[in-house]
Amino acid sequence: MKTIDTSVYVVDDDAGVREAVGSLIRSAGFRVRTFESAHEFLASPRAEVPSCLVLDVHLPGLNGLDLQRELAKADVQIPIIFLTGHGDIPTSVRAIKAGALEFLTKPFADEDLLNAIRDGIAQDRRSRAVPQPDGVVGSSRPWRQALAHAAKVGATEATVLLTGESGTGKEVIAHLIHATSRRADGPFVALNCAALPEALLESELFGYEKGAFTGAVVTRPGRLEQAAGGTLFLDEVGEMSPAVQAKFLRVLQEREFQRLGGTRVQKAPSVSRRSASGRKTSRLWSSISSRRWARRCWVGPRPASPARRTNGCWPTPGPATCASCATPWSGRSFCPTVA
């Protein structure tokens, strides 16, 4: 499967139903392909990913529910509408729980089927529209799940911790969360907590007043203030010293801070807080001295998967080509070689 188009596939062993459903869908302006069985559907040479699949439950050989499972195992994401001649409630419940969009009993109203197909096509378009950072391509299931989760988190004001090994794309995900949030027009300000000694980290994070130390000839706002209206990304947050943790806890709890060398308590600017760490969860927890701080920085950790576990193409900066198969991306949401 390579190209993407608004087409609907119909799989039903009843020739009369196939023809009637196919004609109905064509009359609504959609392209249609029909198949007599699940095996015929799976064996056919397909050059496109259909936007919706209308599937009979009771098929010879591989039934509709089995086909749904096969597609899920192959990570082929297609909205499915089940048709059945039997009002089987347990079967319908299983199908819906497995991700089916709709379950219609024959005879069904034409408009009910068309409305379900329109919903399926709309759902398919939304799933293909998961945004990615410019010049980054990923196609594996873990990467796509991370992208979808990031898009959901971006719609919230939650403080997020991203965990994963070095090089798994934690900052890439942080950028994506920022890009999908209401703060996308604001700055994205990053600070590596492991790269600076304690005193310098504090001044970089909170800023300093004139005369706070030798060489402080002017007042300088810190990264926290620089991120006003945007996102503050603290990389390797587990390396932050207990003293700086305590001061940052005040930002999280009281929404206030003091610059280094200052006496005036200032209102913390409105920012989204994203953190990342390459430590394992247990080690990260033990490195954070204040558990109140940890709870406020730890809203839904989402480990990033190393590229060796993705079994497919992984995110890569630079030209818009897939790192694994070198296929041009051409503006698609994911590597076009993946079904």
C-alpha cells in the first residue's frame, strides 16, 4: 500500500449485497472496490490504503473478525464498518471493542451506512494528519503511537516528563508537543541540566540581578522568563541538584521565583513545562530528592523507544527521506512504504 486516496473497500460473500452496497457508495461520490472473501481482499495487489472498509462478519474461510485481527497485527489502520445478517450482540461488542467504527444489521438504512462511511473517512483523515516536526520521518508503531500521544498532550497544560535512552528523540517529541499546543507561536526554550554546575544552572534557569556575582554587570532574565508564553524544556532533569530542585518546586507550587542575587519575589510567567531524562524510572525517582517536586513534574511519563526496537523506519533529521528505506517522504505523515 503506497498512495492515499478517498476510497472504500467492500468485502461480502453475497454478490447482491456487494453490488447494492457498491452502487450506494458510488452514488455518494466515493470510489469503491469489492471483494468476495477476506482471502481475496488480502491476496489482491493493492496500491492504496482505503479510507474505509465495509466488512461482512460471516465470510467463508477467514471471517470478518479474523480479518480485523489480521489487519491490526499488521498495523494497517483502516476504519471498519461491520455488516451482519444476524443481530448478534456479543459479536458486535467484540468488534467494537477491537476498534470497529460501526456494526450494522441487515437490512440497514442506506443513510446509516453512508453516515458511518463519512465518519470513517473523516477519522482516517484525522489519523493521517498527525503532525511531525519538519524534516523528521517516522513510521514504526511505537513512533506513531508517540506522535499521537504527543498531539493529545499538546492540547493540555499538563507538565510532562519524557523518558528514554539517549538518542530516542525526547527533544523531538517535546518540540512536537509544543507545535501542537496553543503556545505554538511562543518560544521553545531548552536547558540541559546536566551540562551546567549548580550555581550556573540556577542563574541560567532563574536569571540574575546586577551585582549578583563578579561579572554580573546587568540584570539578565533566565530561561524561565525567556519561555514566557511558550514552552520550557528541561533536559536531563534528573541531574538537577536538590537545592535547585527545591527552588523549582516553588515555581510549580506557588508560581513564583527569585532571580539569583535578588530579594524581590516575582510571579512566574505562564509556560508549558516539559522535562526529559535518559535515566531509568527507578533511578530517576531516587535522584529527585523532593517527591512533591517529582509528582508535579511527572504527569504521565512516556518512554521513547530506541530505534533498534522499532522494526521499521525511525525519525531522522535532515532531508525528508526515510532513514531505513531511503524513500522520499513527499509530505506524507509517515514513510510511504509502510502499509
